[in-house]
Amino acid sequence: MGAAVWSCGGAAVFASALLAGRRSHGSHLAPTQLHFASASSYPLPFLSGPATPFSPGPMPSSRAQLRLLRLRVQASAGVVLQDAAATTFCFAGAYSLVLVFDALAERNIIQKQSLSRKAVHVLSGLLYMSTWPFFSSSMVARYFAAVVPLLNCIRLLCYGLRLLTDEGVVKSVAREGRPEELLRGPLYYVIVLLLCTLVFWRESPVGVVSLTMMSGGDGFADIVGRRYGATKLPYNQQKSWVGSISMFIFGLLFSVGMLYYFSVFGYVHFDLEQTITRVALISLAATVVESLPIGDVIDDNISVPLTSVLTSVLLFG
């Protein structure tokens, strides 16, 4: 709203300034030629030396610039307020998500260290990205959004290093319920969220697909694989066929859905056939890497998004 007011008001101000400049000087005056009033604009004796005839010509332009300045200040304040409100809403949602699953785990409604942890894994990334359209179109909007994973990163460091204690958070996020685990997978997760926000943001399908593969695809691979993964992969007994197939399918579905979601707001171009083809290749590459027996060397929260980024850059450009 603030940007719209600035745009309409700014156009009117520039138009009045142009007319004033042409009437007084008889030449074209571009908007970039408008300068703020200074002492030389008003040749008074005590400011500019010998008295010179006073010309009221610059006065309309000066008033127009003051009005334009007010509109710019109002628009900037509106943008900051919008981004700050979106950041607050996003952080509150992320924090509430952990509290909800912690409460469900405490009441034995869901299994503590497996389903609760992976549900948070899946929903955190997807819900975080879904709030991106709430931020303004300013250049600093991504930095406001990046505050959310940054604060979560600091929070995980504090709990993982035992500077703070919160048993509920540890049980909801850590695999075995030990604080030290927060310094590995969960920390890598929020760091990837932070980097994709800063580097790609919502105008790039690369970041959207990579985060979706990490959260939705890899998350469902573990959920489904733990429950139905009796048949293991021949080259990795820690992974199952049904888990890998689930990662490919859910990674594809969630990624296409998120890209369509952002295309509704005009951030990315969406062509269904091309999108499905490209995302299917990305999902296949991420699934193959996730299935490899390299979990002790590199965490899935690093290998999956890294593979998705490299493949997405090749396919989307």
C-alpha cells in the first residue's frame, strides 16, 4: 500500500516539477535533475554575498521536492513496518511449530524422537517459504526474512553448547534427544535456509526447489522409510526402496506446488510441462545422492540441497 501511494504521489510530484521547470526555464527537466533546496536557491545577502534580484521560480519545484521527500519517508516507513511484521509473524510461527509437536510428543500422541522430529523437519522449511510473499518488494526484504533462520541458528547453538537448556526443544528436534545433536543436522538445516534466502530468495526457482527437496523430499523419505522400509537398498542397508521412492515423489510434488505458489504472486514463471520435467530430474538427482552410503561423511541436510542447487542451476539457468 505504501509503495502504491509513493508511486502515484511521486508521479504527480514529478509531473508538477516538470511543468514548473518548463514554464520558468523553457527547457526539459528530467526527474533526475531535481535537486534539494540549498542556500544558492534563495540568493539572500547574508548567505550569498552581494544582493541579487530574488527569483521565485524555484519555489514550486522546492515545494514539490519536499512533498516527494515526505512521500518517500512514508513509503520507507511502511516497507520497514511490513517487513518487521512479516518477520515477527514468521518467527512466531516457527517457534509455535516446535512447541506444538513438543506438546504432542509429551502426550504420546506422536512418537517423540522420530515422527515429531521429521514432522518439524518437513513443515519448518515449507511453512517458512510460504511466508515469503508477506514481505515487501524492497531490496532489504530478504534480509528481514533471513532474521528468522539466523535467530533459530543462534538458538540451536545455545542449546547445543548447553548455554541454555530446553529439554522439550531437544527432544522435538534431535534424533536421540541429546543437545549435541543440535549442532549437526538441525544446525545445517537452518544454515541452508539462511543461505538460500540470502542468495536466491523468492524470485529464483533454484532456492525454492532446493529447500523443498531438503524439507519435503528428504523428510518424507525418512517418515515413510522408517515405517514401511523393510526392503533395503543393495548398496546401503540404512536406506530402503520405499523411502527413496517417497523422496522422489514427494520432492517432485512439493517442489512443483511451491513453484506454482510463487508463480501466483508473479515471482517465477510457471510452465507445467517444463516445470515437471526439470523438477523430476532435480528430484531424481537428489534422491540418488540421498540414497548413497555417505551419511557418516556428509549430512543429508547438506548433500541434498547442494545437489539440488547444482542441478537446478543447470536446468533453470
